[in-house]
Amino acid sequence: MEKKRDFSTKNADYTLHYGIHFFKSKINDLKNYDAIVLETGFNSYDEFTYQSLRNTPQYQDILKKNEKLDEPRPIFFVDVPPIKPLRKY
């Protein structure tokens, strides 16, 4: 079962898909999104490269699907602080 939360701001609509870093995150159709924001974990951003993230189980399907789009979506990488209730996902 996919865990996600939809929410909006004044200027945009969002869907937050919860993921676990050791498992593949799945988004069926990236065409429905204007941009992709991926959570990268607790390391320094200097340690991440697009290629290293592309080869991680959590992101590889999403990034490869995005590359195949006629108009690939912009991708942003952030770190979301751990929240105890999310740990059960």
C-alpha cells in the first residue's frame, strides 16, 4: 500500500510520497507532476551526485522514468527531519 499525503499552498498542489531509503519508491505517472522533490537523508549534500542517487534503490525508478519524458521534470533534493509517526511507514 502506497503511503502519501496531498496538500496545497496558495501557489501549488503537492503530493508527498513516503519512502524508505532501502526500498524502491514508486510513482506511476510523472506526467501528472510539475516537479519532483526527493528526500536525500541525513548526509551532507556535498556527498550526493545525481549519478549516485540514480543508482540507489529508492530513487532509481523515478529518476529513470523522468529521464524518458519528452519534458523531464525539475528535481529538487531536500532533507526531511525524521518524525516519529512516519517511522512506521
